[in-house]
Amino acid sequence: MRIFVAIKLPEPVIQGLETVRGGLHEFDDVLRYPNPTGYHITLAFLGEQDAVMPEAIEAGLRTAAAGFGAFNLDLGAGGSFPEGRPARLIWLRVEGEVRRIHTLQNLIAAELRQLGLRLEERPFSPHVTLARVARHATDPQRRRLREIAAGLDGYDVGSFTVREVSIMASTLLPTGAVHTPLAGIPL
């Protein structure tokens, strides 16, 4: 089972993201959009884990989150990964109490590493994925998508308060990934 730790987004923010996503429809033939219920901010991707592991992960997250407290975020301007190159992923930047999300992510990563789990080594970059660019997209399409993504700004998708982190299972289907919450850990 593929597991990750995330902050789920509230319904009003999801509706705002759907509005932003509407500005990308010109490229629907080369973009894969997440299921609206699957929008999230990934804090740690753990990959394939056996069925017993989520219980140990939950215990570690409870330790990391103990007494952390709620904090506020919102979503800002857009961009694409990899930065400065033709787009493979379109995203919106996380804003608000960004230091708090970085601190939370560091606490979570430390607990997960103590469990012996390997985490990605690249720096944490809090964002919400709007779309993935299909492999068959041409370089000119990818460059144009990078420009459009960089111009995604001024949308008010709403602020939200983060009160819990979730352990999520990800199932890959031909139509895209389906994310299923396994546990919620209050902050």
C-alpha cells in the first residue's frame, strides 16, 4: 500500500481550486487533474508500506503533533516543477504561517526516520498540485504551461486552519490516483 502524510483541504478551498483549474482547460488534452477530493499538501511521501506499518506511522505522527496546535494557511501564486524548465507539474504555493508548516514537516520527518523509514531528500516545498503534464505533451506545450502556471495569481481560494494531519493511502488507477484517508491526527 502506498502511504503519504498530508494536510487535507477543506471544501471551500477545493471549490476555489476548481475555479483556478478552469483557467487551464485549453490544455485538457495534455493535463491530468487530481480528483477534487484528492487535493492536499504532502508533508511526507513514504511509498509502499506493508499493512502493519500505518499503525506505527500513526503512533509516530501522534508524537510529532502532540501540542503543536492549529495554524493558518492560504494558497498563493502558481508555478511549475521542475522550476526553470518545461513543466511536468502545475501547482499553487502555500502561504500564511509557512514557518509553522515547515516546523511541522520537520517534526514529522524526524519521527518517521526514527521508525526507519526513508524519506525524499529534496527540500520540502509546500504546494498543492493542480495538474500533472502528460508524457505525450510537446516541449512547446510544456513551456507554455510553465508561463501560464507562473501567471496563476490573484485567485482567492480561501484561507484555512490546519487542525490535523492525515495518513493517506494512494491507489494508482488508469484514471489517476485515488487517495483514501487512513487516520487523522489532531494538532
